[in-house]
Amino acid sequence: RRVSVSEVTDDEVFRGVKGRTILDRMRLDGKVAYVTGAGQGIGRAFAHALGEAGAKVAVVDLDQDKAEAVTKELSLKGINAMSITADVSKPDDVQRMTDQIVSKWGEIHIACNNAGINMNSASEDTSLEEWDETFNVNLRGTFMCCQAAGRVMLKQGYGKIINTASMASLIVPHPQKQLSYNTSKAGVVKLTQTLGAEWIDRGVRVNCISPGIVDTPLIHSESLRPLVQRWLSDIPAGRLAQVTDLQAAVVYLASDASDYMTGHNLVIEGGQSLW
Ligand code: NAD
């Protein structure tokens, strides 16, 4: 195990690290990123944020039309973007996605593994099909993406992996019935911690973001819609999160400014887990 003294001196804090200000260090110019589940909701906002900060962005989604539409939005802003149709629960799709990005742009610096699904049934009624489907996308899919991108990043000696977990990895939001979702997201946090510890000394950081309840199409599903009013009273901030509330976090975790951070679960939930 290599142990070294930090290269950053006190003086550099005032002059800027290697002449770069903190805002320079949060720029992503020249970086190659992908975001899964980027066809709508949180992933779409992440794709915009990474692109606005300077990265090239591969917009990945199961739904080809949505991926292409978001790619067009990015291109209209002058962001270098490509669209990839892939199902993160399928090993061949995950490998094809990784290969496609590397063959077009040469490297992968930022892997944003965000695709996820949520099904709701009482625990006593949760079928094995529901359990397996949820885990296949949320945990197995995230693992396969981390592994495929991680292999590229370990060769490069550099990479930032950002997984989307959920506040439900920490608390059980009342009165949701989502055993398979909550446990799969707790798995994403442990996956993130384990990879974070294993890969940091080879230049790869792995962190996750745990949003609270975000106003996206996911929470307007038939099963979740009736719960929204109830949740509002559980959020000290007094409102649901908007996708824009999460954008700075993904840029920070993707940037050099967060180099000393790994295995972290960044919770952004308007204080909901405090009550
Ligand atoms: P969403 O349902 O609005 O969007 C998800 C996108 O992922 C869709 O475009 C969908 O086509 C795509 N997708 C689904 N399965 C896929 C697969 N197997 N492969 C590739 N793409 C797939 O969801 P969202 O609210 O934007 O959530 C994004 C992530 O954030 C998920 O992991 C979710 O669990 C997590 N999250 C959401 C909330 C919330 O309140 N919305 C809160 C905490 C965590």
C-alpha cells in the first residue's frame, strides 16, 4: 500500500492548486462522461449539468427516442453528445455501451450510473419477479456498469464513478411499501463504498448521490402519486426536490475538486432523513 504526503501546500490554498481556482477545478473540459437513465428525470439533468461544465456526454437510456431527444437538447447547447440505447440490466448492452464510448472518444472519465426502477407492493406480497427485476436494474445493473467503466478507468489511472442511490438506502420513507427498492439502493451504497476503498489508490473514485423525493416522472407513477402529499409533510424543506437541486453535486463528484472523496453517500433530501 502506497502512502504519500499530499502535494498540496498551504500556500497553494491561497494561490489556487497548481494555479487553478476552485471553479477551474470544477470544470470538466476535455472529459468524457456517460449517464445511464438519461432520457428523462434526474439522469437528463445530470447529462445537462456535466455537459454545461464542459464534458462530452453519452446519453444512455433504454428508450431510444428519449435518449435521442436529450442528445439533441445537449447538441443545441453546443455540447458534444451522443446517444446510446442500452438496458443496464443486460451484460451485453453494458459492454456495448462502454465499447461504443471508448471507440468514439477514446476514454471514459466520468461514469454516472443512474438508471433505476421502483415498484411498490407490501412486503408480504412482493413477488420474486418484482424483487429480481428491481435488483437486476438497480444493483446488478449498477455493478455491471461500475465494473465495465472501472476496467477502462483503472487502465487510464483516472476515473470518477457516481452512482445514484436514494435516501431510501438510509431511512424507510413512510408510508412507502418498497422493500425491493430500499434494499437494492442500500446495496448500491455498499457497492459504492467497497469499490471506492478498493480503487482509490489506482486513481478511481466511486461515490453516490442519494436524493430525497424528486419531482420526476418516476414519482408520478400510479402507485406513488397518492403518497406525494403525505411526503410533503415529512420534508423540513417544505417542498419536493427539483432535478436542478442535484446538478451541482454530480459536477462536484465528477470533478478534480472531489479527488479526496471516495465511497461517500451524498444525501440531498431537504432534511427529510433528519426527522
Ligand atoms: P425516471 O423514471 O423519471 O427516469 C428513469 C430513466 O431511466 C427513464 O428514462 C428510463 O427509460 C430509464 N431506464 C429505466 N430502466 C432502465 C434500464 N434498465 N436501462 C437503461 N435505462 C433505464 O427516474 P428518476 O426519478 O429520474 O430516477 C433516476 C434515478 O434516481 C433512479 O435510480 C431512481 O431510483 C433514483 N431516485 C429517484 C428519486 C425520485 O424521487 N425521483 C429519489 C431517489 C432516487
